[in-house]
Amino acid sequence: MSAFSLVDGVLHAESVSLELIAKKFGTPCYVYSRAAIESAYREYEAACAGRNALVCYAVKANSNLAVLNLLARMGAGFDIVSAGELARVTAAGGSPEKILFSGVGKTETEMRQGLAAGILCFNVESEAELERLNSVALSMGKQAPISLRVNPDVDAQTHPYISTGLKENKFGVAYDDAPRLYRKAAGLPGLRVTGIDFHIGSQLTQIAPFEAALDKILEFVDMLDATGLPLQHFDLGGGLGIRYSDETPPAISQYLNSLFARLGSRRQRVLLEPGRSIVGNAGILLTRIEYLKTGGDRNFAIVDAAMNDLMRPALYEAWHDVVPVAPRDGVERSYDVVGPVCESGDWLARNRRLSVASGDLLAVLSAGAYGMSMSSNYNSRPRAAEVMVDGEKVHLARARETVDDLYSAERIMP
Ligand code: LLP
């Protein structure tokens, strides 16, 4: 069930009218449903019942403190990729001992901060990183818990920009090189080898690539085990897709059951790093039509949200459904929904049949993941407000940025 539905002809987030939210907080505005976030997380939890498993939400999908705090309260762990995300998780009440640190370019400072916080594991992505982490840990008199991100060379069958598990991608260590690197890691005194991880891409709508990747990883794990290097955890990454239009991704339970079946009687702890499938359909971007421009080759609905607010269409030609908040009868026209930014790539949706007038509110759906977290200030546009709805209650999760915020760190030369 969607958290966003029509009530008396007006789109609501749970029990709150989006018209009311626009009036109170202005537009553009991201609106999230607490119930939707919690229910997706619970689906993960339910599928993991009876297993030693930890769901480490991928912070990059939506890093608002209110979102992180809800998940922390439910017991989630977190997958981070920067010191900034580490600070966010801590500020939101997340436990360091449930944090995974992923990413190909961890700096020495980030390693120090992760070690000082006592995080669960560093997902190491190269030999050079292994060596750096070893020396940083030794300099602090610590041992860093590590996993190697092994690239299984599997085609995730998703958009090339969000496919990460092929040989040509920058992520992880090569499958064939992994045995040597594990042996090397085991011999480095500043490291404690605890697990293995893989992540082959994002917005996957089929289970087969996950299965193929896990099979290859398990084959490798067994080989490692036979050479006297047993692992304590398997991190199966994230990547499960959501429905934006007519995709038919497997349910969370279906996806996990099929992976868990492959683990058979293995008792190692399982870690997961889902992002989009927890928050993607729990959020929308609320925007108002400033102008309609009709009569030329194309019709444009020029709205007050832009590529700086939601970059996915410009970056991946991603498709997001766009619906009127208060649908009206009348002639439908085909519109390109575009923002005010000075780029032809600044569109949110193209060729959509809509019956609208200027001043109308539109909701860009499925915008809870990689929406606000990828936003920018391009064209000196303050970032949107973020609101979390909880039943009939509305919580301002992030105030709209002000124009002063935009250049308060800038200095004119004397
Ligand atoms: N773990 C790692 C190591 C990752 O790199 C990612 C996402 C995740 C977990 C979470 O993946 P998810 O469950 O959200 O698919 N900006 C793109 C998506 C980039 C994904 C980057 N990595 C988009 O808007 O589609």
C-alpha cells in the first residue's frame, strides 16, 4: 500500500494533505512517510527473522537525520561512505558498532575517525587501501576489522552508471586477486579479517544477478575456509530495485529468501546494505507550476523544483511518475515538466499527459532515495525543505535553506 493516496480529491501523505504541507512549508519540498520507511525496514527484519543478520541502511540514499534516527530506533545498522555520513549517523543516534564503512577512497582522517568510533567493519576496496588502513590502525594501537569487497564480475543488468559489479568498474578487488589479498590481509598486524562483501549495483529488478554474485562469492569463501581462513560475516550489499513505473522487482522477502536459501547451513552473520528499497517509495518531491508554456512544438510545465533538487532524470534519464496533487477535469495535454535552471537537461519528466493550470501543485513520486541526498545549489538555489509525516502529524525534518546559507562561507578578497 502506498503512503501517498487521494483523499477527497487531494493527494495526501498518510493523513496529511499535500496542499496543507505546501501552504505551511512552501515548495519545492520533499515529503516522507514515516510509516512507509518503517514498513520497508520491517520487511527486511521479518525476512531476516531467525538469522544472525543486521540490516545496515545505506545512508547515501537519504541521509536526513530524522530518517536515520527512525531507523536507528528500530535497531538498524548503517552503511556509510564518508566521515560526513559517520557524523550524521552518530548525531542521529546510530550505534558505531553497527556501522560499515564502504567506498573506494577513504582518507586517512576518515579511517582514524572510523577506528576511534569503533565501527563494525571497513569494507576495503583495494590493496593500497589495505596497506593504508593497516598503518593507520597500528599508529593508533588498534586493529581494524575488515572485509574485502570482492568484485564478482556479474552483470547487474541495470543502468551503466549504477552498475558496480563488472570487471571494468572501479569498485572492489578483482575476484582472481582476492585469494592473495586475503592472505596478505591476514598477515598484517593492524587488521583483523572478519568478512567479505559484494555490491553489484543499484535498482536491480531481478534476483538472478544477485544469485549469480552470491554463488561466486560462496565458492570463494569455501576455498578460503579450506585454506584456513574462515570468515565471520557475509555482507550481501544492497541494490534491490523499486517500482518507479512498470518495473516488477521482487518483494524484499522473495529476494532475501532466495539468497538465504543459497547460504544453506552456513551460520555466519549476514549483513545487508539496502538504501533505495527502504526509502525510495517513502518520499515525494512536492513542487508548484510557475508557468505553462504551450503552443510551440512542445508544451512545458515550468515548475519550482529543478535538476538541482532531483538530479536523477538529468543524470540517468530516470523516470519518475508526476501526478497533480488536486487532479482536475479538463483537457489533457502532453507536457515536459521542467525546472528553472539554465540547462536543457533540467527536466523532471517528459511527455506526460496532464490536465493542469499554472499554480497547481505536482508530486514527483518515488523521490525518497537519491533525491535530496544528491541535491545541489546550482544556479544559487537554496535546497528544498524536508518534511516527515507521521499519521496526522507533520515534522519539519530540514528547514528550507536560506539565501544567506548559500554564501555564508564565502569571502571577498581584501
Ligand atoms: N552499498 C554500497 C556499497 C553502495 O554503493 C550502494 C549504492 C548501496 C549499498 C545501496 O544501494 P541501493 O540499495 O540503494 O541500491 N544515485 C543512484 C544510485 C547510486 C547507488 C550508489 N550505491 C540513483 O539515483 O539511482
